Amino acid sequence: MEPKYKRIMLKLSGEGLAGSDKFGIDSEVVARVARQIVDIHNLGVEVCLVIGGGNFFRGAKNVGQMMDRSVADQIGMLVTVMNALAMKSALNALSCKATVYSGFSAPQACETYSFRKAMQSLENGEVVIFAGGTGSPYFTTDTGAALRAVEMHCEVLMKATQVDGVYSDDPRTNPDAVRFDAISYDGVIAKHLNVMDMTAIAFAREAKLPVMIFAQAGENALVNAVCGNVKRTIIK
């Protein structure tokens, strides 16, 4: 197995950690994902990681008449810290050093994000987990992952999702949806393809950060994606 990249930003789906219950954290699923991350790390790849919060709460989608969007997003950011801490524990159990950096201050749970400290952790051989999004509401974890990927000088943003690439429509509901092997940032925006937050796509375009979309499920899916042995779409 030969990795295609030396430093990556891996964006995992929070829903992908929930297992068959579709809610919460399935410890067996987290352990399986952690083992793959360790395998990637052992290939000599420097790993940055962001985990969504969809297994507990989806900020914008949970906004109702009784909840302001800013409050909903703050709840969502707290959830990402929970997922990050669970993954850190799973990595530590496999003797892999990892540090969680949050976009907002939660000193009793994790480090507050600092570019210099996070870069030092990465260069010291740790897996660096970014939680809490950007620290501000109205930005998704996709945008937070893109921002941290650029700050950490990652070669690619690898987004693991429920499907194996970018499609013309949702393949889970439309059997005629067409998958793209590659597509431009402008193509994603012009076609209104719902694969990432448009702010994240525009930011990646500005920074010339390639984005890989692939399926999180499947045996060794993460390792295979890093080595280029998986169905995926490249956005660049």
C-alpha cells in the first residue's frame, strides 16, 4: 500500500460513527475507524481530522421557532467535541498519540485551537483532531475542515460520506443519478450539487485545495482512499 499524500485532512461523517442505531456513538464503529486512521498514520501520512456531529444533532436542520440558528449551531459545535474526544480515546487505546483542538474554549475537555500548537502536534507525529468548527455559528464542519486543511498545509481534503462520490443527484433516491470521476469547483457550484457546503467549496477553490469525496463505509475504506484504491470524485 503506497499512500498518495503525505499530509491529509480527513473529514468524517458523524452519522458514520452511529452504527446501526443511527444515533449516538457506537464504540465498535469508532474502534474500527480508529484502527484505519492508525494504519494510515503508520504509512507515514500526517493526519488531520474533523468529525461532523450528525450522529447527535444537525444545527441548521434542527432550527425551529423556539431555537435561534446561532444557538443550534453552538449545540452542533459541542457535539463535534464529543465525537472528537471519543475518537481521541480510541486512538490512544491503540497507542497512537492524538490531540483535540477546539475552535471555542473548552479547557477542561481539550486544547483551544492555536495554529502554532496544532502544527507542532502534527510535526511531532500526533494525529490532530479539530473540533468545534470555526468557533462561530453559521459555518458548517465542512467549512471548518477546509479552513484547517489550508492552515495546516494539507495536500487534500478527503471527505468521507454516505455515498462513493459526487453525483448529479442523490443516488439513494434517484437510480439514474450519474457519478463524476472528477469535477471542477465551479461545476459543483453551478450545478448546485449537495456534496459540501458551498462556502467550503468556494474556500477550497480560492486556496486551490483538492477535495476528494468517497464512501466512509466498507472495509479499509479510509486506507484505500489515501492510497487511491477506491471509487471517488476529485473536485479541483
